[in-house]
Amino acid sequence: MAQTAGYFHAAYIVAGVLYVLYTASLVVRRRRVLERLDELQRGAER
Amino acid sequence: MTTPDIRAAHAQAQSARTEAAKGRPALVDGWIIAAAIAVIAAYVRAIWFTPAEATQGLAQKIYYLHLPAALNAYLAFGVVFVTSIVYLWLRDERADRVAESSAEVGLLFTTVVLTTGPIWGKPIWGTWWTWDARLTLTLFLWFIYAGYVVLRGAIPEPAQRARYSAVLGILGALLIPFIHMSVYLFRTLHPMPIVLKPDRPSLPPEMLHTLLFSFLAFVLVYFALVRARYRLSIERARAAELEAALEGGR
């Protein structure tokens, strides 16, 4: 059997990092939009 | 300001924040947490409870990551295809939002396919990349949907953005049948399908079950991410409307 454990672990780590980064990007973008919405709502109330 | 005044102001601000948080879903919701747990369970099953293939060793297990990502990319762009047609037909903003969300998540899955594939290819083929028909067409698919995301960011007018991107979304998805059939149509290094083929899957049952489990876990990931991205799109539209209303009121 070929010794390919390093490649196997590398693939899982790379994929995991990609999924986590995308989820984090969603969270960051959403937080920014919510902050902007709060700002606009405060502006509308004034 | 005296100490009781400061306390009262803090309490008021805290209460406003709590009220605001009540009406709004959390940044990371239960679907994303459930999807993450399902993926971890699929990894554990693939690593410890599924036998390694005799000649390829552990690298073969990259398959439980690579194939579900590829199938979910097909699913994501298939959804873009259908919802883009629905948008052009009914001009329903919800269809455009689903297409936008699905395209972005499909791009993520295609990125996973294009990174895990070469990591498998290096020990098995002896090279990270080859200009094989399936690999090259998958790279073109990535370029098309990367262009789709860039196009959406470049057009400020919502109806025009939705119309142009629907056309690109439909044309991009037409590449999928060619990608799937490329191993039959061209001389290629890429393995032939062992699950999605006319006759029975040629995998031992324990490997097939792990693959199916992993596929379902990634369908859950797809659903959770599209749902979160869709919500972001609604909130962005709300902010844009409010901004326009305030501009108009000045």
C-alpha cells in the first residue's frame, strides 16, 4: 500500500480551511450589514 | 454626568441592543452548527471506520471529500440554472437571491474540488495538474462563476444586475453535462465514474455508505450556507432601500 497519509491529511485540512474561511466571510459581511442597518435606522429615527 | 446617569444610559443602551438582537437571527445559526457536526462525523467515519484502498493507501480517502464537493457544485449550479430561468420568466427577486447565494456556495465547492483533486493527483498520477478535459473544464466552470460573482458586484442597479447575471448563470451551468461526460467524450487521465454511471456502483458497500454519508453531510453544508447567504442578501437589500429612502427624504 502506498504511503500517502500526508496527502490525505493535507486535503482534509485545506478543505476544512476553505469552508471555515467562507463561513467567517459570511459572518463578517453580515455583521457589517447589520451595523449599517442600525446606523440607518438611527438616522431615520432622528 | 453623575454615576447613576451613566448607569442609566448603559442600561438603556443594553436594553436597546437586547431588543435589536431579539428580532434578528444569530450570526451563526443552528443549521451551520448542525452541518459542521455532520461533516466532522463524515470525516471520523472516513478516517477510522472505512477501510483504505489496497493500492492508493490513505490518499484514496480524499475521494470522500472530493466527490461530494463535486456533486454539490453540480447541485449548486443546477439551482442557479433553474432559479435564473425562473427570474427571467417571473422577475421574482427571491429567485435572483437564491441564484446569487447558490452560485457563491457552488464556487466554494468548486474551489474545494480544484484543490483536493491535485492533492490526490500528486501521489497517484505523479503530477499536481494536467490539462486533462475534466480538470480543464472544471477550471473553466470556476472562472465562469468567479466572473458571475464579480459581475454582480460591478452592477449597482438591482434589476439590471439580476438580468445579466441570470443569463451568465444559465450559460455557465450548461458546462456541467460536458464536465460529467468528459471522461467518455475525451481521452482523459481522470478516473471513470464509479457511482454516477448507468450500471451499479462499483464500490464495496462500506465505502459506498461512507460516500453517501459524506454526500448528505455536504448537502447539509450547502443548504446551511445558501440559507445564511440568502439572509445576508435580504439584509443588504433592506439597507439599500433604507439608504435610498433617507437620500430621497433629504
